Amino acid sequence: MSVKIYTTPSCVYCRMAKDFFAQHKIAYEELNVASDDKAREEMVRKSHQLGVPVIDVNGEIFVGFNKLAIAKALHL
């Protein structure tokens, strides 16, 4: 299972997503798009948007924290 989350430090929904992953013991890679230009470009290429969080679960892209859809993609 591959999970990436594109975040910014002030994003409330990013924190909610990371808390959700921690609660379910889901390992993830966090990329801070506020300080990492390469990560920001990758996020925009995947989502076609600048809003965060963008969550990539095995290539399936979620813009925002849609708990039910993400749980389904993670088979929870």
C-alpha cells in the first residue's frame, strides 16, 4: 500500500487526514508543498489543483479529506 499526502503546515484538513492515518496505523509519506517546489509540481500534475490536502492512495487521487472514500480505498 502506497500513501502520499501533500500538505501545508497550516492546513486543518491535512492534520485531520494525518490523525486518521495514525489512528488506523497507516504508513504514509508527507510532502510539504509550501516548502518543496518539486512536491508542489507533482501534486498539481496529479490533481490539477493547488488546494491541499491531496492524498494519493496507490495512484487514486483525493483532493481534500473525504474520510469515507479514503477509508474505502484503504480497505478499512
